[in-house]
Amino acid sequence: MKYMKSQMQQLIKDNKELHTRLKELKVEHGLEKNTALKALYHSEVADGGKYQLAYQALDLPKK
């Protein structure tokens, strides 16, 4: 699974909890948005994270 900024942004847009977590990361650690997106990906999505299936579903073709 590969990090894709556009997919991560869509996942956050669709999930209020992730949106809140992104804001917290930016404030707590003084991160810029792109860096916070990557940090969120590695902590919540990659390697069996809580949102991995939702992230992978964004890769599927739309019906």
C-alpha cells in the first residue's frame, strides 16, 4: 500500500474523526498540513491501521 495525498485527503474529508485528529497533530506538533497528512497516514492507516480498509476502498473503481 502506498501513500497518496489525494486519497488521504478524501479519507479525511469523509471521516470527521480523522479530520479532528489531523487538526490536533498540526497544533500539538507544529506540523504543516502535508507533513501532518503523512504522519496521520502512518499512524492510522498503514500496516493494518484502523482506517486501512477505508483507504484501500478509495482505490477501487467506482460503480
